Amino acid sequence: MSTKNTKPSHPRVDLTDQAVYLTEILPHDVNYGYETWKGSIAIAVNGKSFSNVKGMKALVDSVESGIIEIEVLGAPSIILDMDVCKDTDAILREQYNLHTTCSIDLQELAPL
């Protein structure tokens, strides 16, 4: 009697799962001190985990005011005041010649 191994040879992967790397921290007073987080992996927003960049954006956008905590692997959390972030959004976009607050594929979600 042979026993057949029913376990797949590799784990199933959800193709919508993505690591969210912080690839750029724009120099500005609102981001002061966070430059060293460049290259970090974000894992949660205000204690809620996400599985991809769209999920992270949705969690960030759900915070209308107050403090937002972005948890990252291997480093202290990034703590930002959403009111200050919203107030400086236009300034940062002009200073860095950014036409929108996010890439085109994320624009279908609520804006910051």
C-alpha cells in the first residue's frame, strides 16, 4: 500500500499579498527624523495589518484627523499627525513636482 503525499510541494501564495517597502521619505519638517526608515517594510497602520499597498492606503485614508502610527519591521513606529500631513500635502507636491498624492493605480481609492 502506498501513501501519497497530499501536501503541495510549495506553499500557496495569495498573489495580491505584497510587502510594502518605504522607498522614499520626502525631506520636510513633517517627516523630520524618519529619513532612516527608508527601505523599511511597513506592516500595520494604527494596529491594523494589511496585505498590500492598497490595503495600507485604505487604512491611512480612513484616519481623518489625529495621530497615525505606521508600524515597521525592526524599527520604532512612524508617528505622524494627520492634520499636519494634510496641511503640508500641497506644499510637498509642489516642492517635489508631484501631480498627485499617489500613483495612478491607487487613485481609484479615496484621496489623502
